[in-house]
Amino acid sequence: MAGHAEGGPVRDATDLDGCADLSDPDRLRALEHTGLTAEPDERLDGFAAWVREALDVPVALVSLVRPDSQIFPGMSGLPEPWAGKRSTPLSHSFCRHVVLTAEPLVVPDARDHPLVRDNLAIPDLGVVAYAGMPLTDAAGNVLGSLCAIDGTPRAWTDTELATLRRIAAACATELRLRLATYDAGREEVRRDRLEAAQKRSFRRSQTLLLASQAFTDTTDVDDVLTRIRALVHTELRPAYVGAVVLDEQHRTVRLADDPVALAPTHTPDLDAHLPSARAMREAAILHYPDRRSFDAANPPAAAAIMRHLGLHSVVAVPLPGTDGPLGSIVLGWEIPNVVEAEDLLTIATIGGYASQALARARILQHRMSVAHALQNAMLTSLPTVDGLRMVARYAPADAREHVGGDWYDAAAVPHPAHPGRPALIVSTGDIIGHDLDAAMIMGQVRSMLRQTAWDHPADPPSAVLRAFEAADHGLHLGARGTAVLARLVETAAGAWTLSWTNAGHPPPILLLPGGTADLLHGHDPLFGFEFTADAPRTDRHREIPSGSTLFLYTDGLVEHRGSDLDVGTEALLDLLRRNHDRPVEDLVDLAVGTLAPDTPDDVVVFAIRFV
């Protein structure tokens, strides 16, 4: 071919220099709607690799031609530097001739071919033999070419060209499926018209009303699927409800009832051909009223799945999102011809609400990760101190946002009498509230207590707490809650002493080596309230025997709805007595897991083992 086929008419290269056809608005719009750029595309790279293997050529490209360049979203074997760029100017393009003529271009030897012999791809890319097939959209616009390239002269056989033509048809279908997502607006208008036409149906309008309310409090994918099942079973009563959801990387996540998960046998290549995947790609509802219509549109393996499930009628509805499909719902019935046009409206509407719920779930997931990062940033990294083993656990009340107002802290401070010996300021507390505001105030309170303790190394904990309260009031921080503030000091003999003040907080527990668990009684009023502004703060003191464990916690561990606080405290004391000889890490985990597995309040447990 010369220009078209070997032995055919030769079109002079100057006839194609004008790029008017390359700038056709419909063609450019279709190129834009594919969403493809000079970035690699896994599917199109696969087509290029297919061509390279099937025709045994060193290079194969999926080339999309723009008015000023060509890009290669799919390629295999292209050398550097072009492989990194995945594009060339039109001076290096054979594929533009395929676009301009809308016909295949077959070149055995480009160096003496009248149409391309001056093309810079010959010296720069080493192109000698070329065979390219048009890639068209549904309207006939030629978007580019699927081409095979060899670095030596080659007489392309009819078999090779037929193979290339078949692969190009499959590649063009892939491009058309991507363009089909832009029909979503048309589909939405169709649904709206159907909805308006069915307002007379009280039964279906009730279902639509339920659908509008069903997803308001869903927080994750499982919630959404549960509501979908409940809604469709009210009137539609399918025998099978399944869903496929795409994660944020557009990878398929199958839920438990997805057909592939239930199928006795299947192959990975089947997934893309199932109705669930097609509904997403085409952004359209797929309705198969009986097995004959299903078999005609789907591969045999999919038909086998349908029969394995005992289904005769199937509907697949996409779950559209603002940035692409979120997934799809698949419903199946054990009798044919059960779904009417009005039912499709109901299913589509449920799908629309489910889409909104899924999008909201993604937003909540993002908030969870952000809040989790915030909480981790505010949680203390416990210091390493010779002779002490410190372990802490935190469980927030709002598990979705992973934040709360409880805290624990330990920080080295100057020794009040001997600078060379270790001393620690230790605190646990509870800011009123279980939200992001409480968490932010908690972070400030903990930092202010640290700063105050550092600046007042010789003052007792009560004075440190008083100084903090004055700053809280003067700065209008608005922090209110409970706290235990303690100082641990190592004596000259290597023993430890504990001094603490308690502002309305659950009493610490000192677990002695023999298993005795002592509540460190005595507390003063909460901090941050007007009525406590002038209340005295009391310091208490205790020598700590070696092998003991100081156990601090917040009320979420021992106080539960419908249960007395004293009962919870006694349960904690009993647990500590029975497990006093266990490692401190196990002791903390056991306390949280046993006493507060599903508490609605924040929980902090902080233990210090004196070894």
C-alpha cells in the first residue's frame, strides 16, 4: 500500500500538510471526553502489547492525534526519550495521515514512500515499516491510530493486517465505552421524565419517599447496601441483590453478594464483561427481561453465573459520581419479564440516592483519616526513663472521627532539688465534650500544663494546676474538665516518690507488688468553672515501692450508662489484683478490652511500672 494499500494510489505529502481536519470540533470534543492524556493507561498499554506480540514487531502504539501533536496513552517497546514523553510533534507522525484519510496506512519501507519519506520519525524514532488502523468513535470521528512499527523494511501480510484490524476494533470499542459515560446526562433526563410520568402511582411514590430518607444516616458501604436491600424488597422483591463499588483508586471492591464471589467458576477476564461492569462503563441501566436477552448480550461464563444463581431476569444500574462511576447495583429475579418501566425508574432513583450516600461515605472516610492524623499528632510520645516502664492506650468516643477530649501525658521536668536526677510531670484528664473542639482544647491544656510544670520545678502539683487555671481564665481558653496532675521524683536512694493533686478526676490506683490495689483517695473540685475558681487545691504524697504500678485512667473505663461508678471502679480493682503479675502492656490492654469494649465515652488508660 502507498498511502492506502501497497500498489494503490499515492497521495502527495503536501496534500496533507493542512490540519483543518485535525481541528474538527466534534473530533476534538471526543478526544477530550476520553479523558486520555500522555500519561500511561493500563488498558491501552494492553492493546499495544497485544499488537506487539501478535505481529511480532518491536514497537506498537495507541496514538491519539491532536492538531499540534500526537500522544501515546498506550504504547509498548518505544525507546527513550520518546517513551518518557509518550508524545511527538506532528512532524514525527505517520498516524495523522490515518486520521486525515480515515483509512488504514500500510508502509513497507518509509524511506522511499512518497507520503512519509520526509517524516522526521524515520531518523529520530527509527521508523521504517508502519501499519496503522483508524480508531473511531460511534459518530465516525477518527481519533487516532493503532499502529505496528518495525525498524527494518517489512512486507505486511494479509493475515497481519487482519489481526491488526481486529485489535483496532477492540481498542476503538474501549474508547467508545469511555465516551459513553458522557451520556449520563441524557440518561438522567430520561429518568426524570419517567419519574414525572409515574407520580400517579401511590405505591411507587411511597417507595421513592422511603428512598429519599433511607440513606440520610449511612456512614459506610455496608450501611448503603443494607438500605438498598431494604428498599428494593419493599415492592420489587428481587431474589438477589449485589453490588460492586470502586475504591478511590478505581479498583473494584466486590461486596459479599456480588455474582463473581458466588460463582462456582470464573476467570479474571470475565469481570469486565459482567453487567455490573458494563453499567458503570456505559453509565446506563442494563435490563435483561429474560435469559435469552441476557445470553445475547453477555459471554457464556456470565450466563452460567446467572443460571447458577437461578435467575431469569437481571437489572444492573450504575452509581454515578461527580468524578466518575462509584459502582453499580445488580438485582436478579427468579422469574422472567418481572420488571416494568416504572420499576426501572424506582431502581434508578434508589441508585441515585445510593450514589449520594456512597459519595458521603467517602467524604466521611477522608474526615476519619484527617481526624485520626490529628489525634495521633496530639497523643503523647511517652519518654524513656531508666527504671520506669510506661504504657498508654486511648480510645475515643466518636469512633468515626477518632478524636476526643481525654488525654494522658508524661514529660521530663527539672528535678526540684537535684538537677542530675530524673523527675517527671504526669497527667491524665478529661475535657468536657466528645468532638474536635474538645480535642483541640485538650491539646492546649496538656501543653500548658507541661509548660507550667517546667517553669515551676520547685512548686507542688497543686500550685502548677493553679497557675494553669489562672492562664485558662485570663486567656479565655474555656477549658473545663477533670484532671490528675502528678510529679514523680527519684530520691537519692533510687526510690520514687509521688506527689499529686486531683481536680475531680477518678482516683489513681497504686498496684503493689503483692497484688494489693490501693485507691489514692481524695480530690478537689473540677477546673474551669466559676464556682471552683477560688477552691483550694490539695497535694498528696506517696512513696512508691519497687515493682509497683501506678494506674491512671479516665471515667470512660469505669462509668457506664445504667451502671454505678463504684461498681465499675471495684471491677477495675479486682481485675488489677488478679493480674498484678502480668506485663504492664498486657495489664493495660486487658483493662480496656474487658471493661470498656463498647463504651460511649472516651477512654484513657495510662500505667507506669516501677522496675
